[in-house]
Amino acid sequence: MIRANTVLHMMQIELAMEVKTRRKYLLATLSDFVIFTIAYAAVLFFADVSEINSSYHTHDGVLLVLIGFMFWNAGVMAMDLSMQTIETDSRAGILETEMQSKFPLWFLTLIRSWVSNLITFGYLLLVGIATAIIVGRSVLTIIEIVFLVMLVSCIANLGMFGLGLVLGAGSLVFKNIGQWATVLQGVILIFANVAIPYTSWIQAVLPFGLGIEIVRDLYLDQKITLVTVLAYLVVNVIFFGVGLLIFNAALRYERKYGSFERF
């Protein structure tokens, strides 16, 4: 059983390392923020804000798009980190060493994912504040939205992390599938309720689809049904559980038939 104080200590160490790395590579950190901003601007450009306003009976369509973008961005970071950590560490030849830890490999990667998402929400807060200034909303409103998304998206990020484990398992067997992850992220962005209203059950079976609707309802003071909350939990437990099973199966296969040294 992993204790809570152990988890917090691990996160503290990872956060300190991540902050030092980003401070040392300041140019890369600034470029990350620029990419976040450009991606958000692109989503807003293609979003039908008037349709969102009509569907949700509000005039805050831009902020509803911001909520969807935050969920998608945080989820993509969780998926990317789990897949890329496995692929990069395998290529570097250190994955087998990491497997000697007393903690499971997936758990170590999950800790990194949580820390990365904390920093991601720092970027998103800055983007949100800029949005508030442009659309004439208070900064406190944006802080409330960011807090709600951080809280609710923890569940969705587990599901997206599980999806990343599936891709990571594929990278162990097929060696390089990073480009497929990029394609998948784009497909999810197009069909998810990020920049469009919630209209289909397909959006509900994505890890963060119902999470977006929960936060939108909270922001608009709308009623949230128990069925929605339960479905949101079940979808992400399934994604995480399936990802864990497939990843562990891929590790067993590589131990028996593959070679970590010749990635």
C-alpha cells in the first residue's frame, strides 16, 4: 500500500526537478506557452460560439470553449507523458532500470503526469486571464473555472493516462508510434465537445467528454445528474484499467521475447 505522504514526497521531488529543468531551458518553456496560446486561438477561430451560446442558453460561449480546451489540453498532456516517457526511456535504455524500483513503472509515470499537469494549468491560467480581459470577465471568474477544471479533470486525466499506456505498450512492441498519438489527439479535438456543444453519446465515451459538461453546468449553475457523474467515473475507470492491463501485458511480452537494450 502506497502511503499518501510518500506520494506527496514523490510529487514534491518531481516538481522541484521539473521547475529547475524549465527554468534552465527558458526558451523551451516560453515556446511551450506560445504553442498553448496558438492552439487555443485556433480552437476559438474554428469554434461556433453562437451555436454554443444557443445550446447552453448563455452569452459566455467563449468561456465554455475555454473549459473544453483546458480539459483537452490537460488530457493530452497526461496521454503524451505516459506514452512518450515509455518510448523515450526505452530508446535510452533506462526503462529496465526504472522497473527495478519498488514502485510500479506505471505509478512512477503517473506521478510525473500529475506534476506536468500542475505546470500545464499554470499556462492555462495565463491564457484564461488573457481571455477574461478580452471578453470583459473578472479574473476571479477565470480562477474559479481553472480550479473547477483542475478538480474535475483529475478523473479524466486518469482515463487519458490509460490511453497513453495503451500507446506506450504499442511503442514497446512496434518501437515508434508517436505520430499516431498526434493523429489521435487531432481526431479527439474534432469530435469531442471541446469547441462544440454536447450532442452525441460518442462524446460521452471519451475520457473528458462528460467532465467538460459537468464543469460547464457548474459554471452556469445548472443541475448535474447522478447518472452523469457515475458515467464519467465508469468511463475513466475502464480506460485506466484497460490501459494498465495492456501495458503490463506488453511488458511481460518484452521481458520474454524482446530486448530493452535493442530498442
